[in-house]
Amino acid sequence: MYDRIGIALLLTTGAGMLSFFLIDFLVPHEYIGQHDHPDVLPENRLMRMGVLVAFGIGIHNFPEGMATFVGTLDNLHVGIAIAVAIAIHNIPEGLAVSVPIYAATGSRGKAFLFSFLSRVSEPVGAGLAALVLLPFLTQRVLGWVLAAVAGIMVAISLDELVPAAKSFGDEHTPIVGVIFGMFVMALSLWLLK
């Protein structure tokens, strides 16, 4: 019984990873450090970078909203732990969007607007999960959804976020950040027991 459940969750996690790569293939976008554009003025490069980062973060925030909603339905403590972890990592993501736009335009309003727009996909993801999953949500479906979202998030981290972070200097800093993030998540789960 447990072997079949484990295999099903493993396959669902793999399906989540494959769905990320399908989205990545179908929706063109760029991340910081992915390409250099020397022919563009510095202010325009900063604005372009900020907008593209906002779009990319918006794509990856969608499953975070789903994970928070579905996790909260299963267990309030799990939902709170997921929300805290997402809130902590939303701080540097917001800065990655707003700083280049502010530097390019000098407008705090534009910097805030683009940062806000990159976050809207989280409640949209939660709303979609509520509309689609709530009528037939069971423990098994919940496990599949969380496994698929975990697969999406792992694929995003390994394919997009860590390589982009490595392009800014010390190649070990992103991995130290991953390890620190895992520690913070484990600590938050332990504290919220």
C-alpha cells in the first residue's frame, strides 16, 4: 500500500517538474544574468530587467498560492508554515523587481506597482485551486497537488533561480542560501508544531 502511494507521489512530483518545463518552453521570459544586452542604455536595461524579473517571478508565484491554499485546507499549521516560508522569500524577490525599476525610473510608485503585480499570481493560484480542487478534495488529491507543486518549485529553483544567482559572483553563495533556506523552513515547521 505505502509503496504504491510513494510511487504515485514520486510520479506526481515528476509531472510537476515536467509541467514547469512546458510552461518555461511555452512562455518566453528572461531572468537576471541570463543574457547580456550591451546595445541597450543602462536605464533601459534596468527597466527591462525589472519587468522581465517581475514576469518570471509572477510565473513561479502561481504554484505558491496553490500550495498555501491546499496546505491550509489540510492543516492550519502546515498552511501557516508554508505562508511564512513564502513571505520570507518574497522579500528578496520584491527587491529584485523593484530596485532595478526604481533605479531606471526614479519612481517609487512604478517600482511598487511592478513588485505588486508580480505578487498577484499567488492569490490567483490560490483562487484557482479553490475553484478547481475544492469540490473533490481528498487526502489523496491533496497529496498529489502538494507533490506536483513541490516538483514545480524544485524545478524552478534548480533551473532558473540558482543559475541566475550564481551569475552575480561567488558560485557558492546561492547554495549556501539554499541550505540556509532549508534550515529556516525546518525551523519554522518545528516552531509551528
